[in-house]
Amino acid sequence: MKKIFVGGISWGTDDADLEEAFLDCGEIVSAKVIREKETNKSRGFGFVEFTTEEAAEKAKKKDGQKINGRTVRVSDAQDKRKDEKEGNGRRSTRTRD
């Protein structure tokens, strides 16, 4: 499976809209708009996961095209760095008594 990043999406775009925009590229495993935890508002980007590399490559050709009125950026999704997965990568220097 291959995942792509889609940035610059409109605030009103939901998971179904994102999936629909890439249906012509190939079989989709998932399409997810990333939202703020506290407010559930879109963060303006999302991810689409395809069953094949070929479908993802076709999807990347949509870079610079419009989805729901906004020009989007489409590229390979990057894995989170280790320090992002664990928080901010900083360790507390405080000690407990």
C-alpha cells in the first residue's frame, strides 16, 4: 500500500470529498482529513492510501489541481519522525522528590 499527502485542502472538505477526488487514480484503502482534536476543525491537509504504487503515482499528478475550489499540493506521505511520535522530543530535567 502507498500513502500520499494532500495539502491545502479547503476547510469544508471531508473524508468522502477527499476520497472522491482521487477515485479515478485507483483503488483507495482510506482517505482521511486531519482534524484538530479539541475543535474537530480541519487542519487543511489529509492523507489518501492506495492499494498500489501505480495508483499513488497517478494521484501525485494531481499536484497543483483544484479540489473543492482550492489548489492542492500532492506528494508522498512522510513517516513521522521518532521525536514527533513521542511528543516534542524533549525530556524533562525535573526530578521527583
